[in-house]
Amino acid sequence: MRGETVEHLRWDYADLLEYFNMTRIYLQTILQELLDLEHLLHDSIDVHYLDSVYERIVVFLKHCSVSCIPKQSKKFFKYWWSQELDCLKAQAIDSNRLWREVGRPRSSPIYVKRNSDKRAYY
């Protein structure tokens, strides 16, 4: 893996409306094809056909993501960061600020909450 550039999709900067519209257009053709097939075949569907449908879905989704979702190298940002971590960090900051404002007590519900929020974040 050394020397390879690993990229991930930056959904937070994506044009989601365009992505949803593109996927709807592409996947609608497959849906219609499957609905037509359902009316023709009632007993069994060829496994190879289902594999080809799956591959086309993957290709369509990849194509739409290339068009609408920016990519960044995993080294660019903290690729493991999430919205949940944002919330935990904000809670830890808020409870620490409150603890300092009340004089940094060592035994109180505020102290317990501060430590709990801190452990959840770290």
C-alpha cells in the first residue's frame, strides 16, 4: 500500500442534488428493465443476468460519484473524522468550559459530566 494514493469521497462537499438526479436517471433504466423482466419471467432469473445488473449498478454509482463528489487523499484531512466526533468534541468543550466557570470543583455533578464527556471524546 505504500506509495499508493488512497482517496475517499468528500460527501460533505458534494453536490447531492446533482448526484441524486444522476443516480435516479441511470438507475431508472435498470429498474424499468427489471420490471419488464418480472412480467416476462415468473419462475427464475438467470444468475448471470443478475450479476450483470449488479455490475451496471456499481458502474453507474461510480460514474455519478466521479461527476458529483470531490475526492481527497486520505492524508489530506483526518479521514476518520465524523459528525459524531464533532458532537462529542463540542460536548467536551462545553462541559469543560462550564466546569472552569464554576471554579473547577473536584467533586460535583459538573465535574463528573466533564470527565464523562472528555472520555467519550478521547
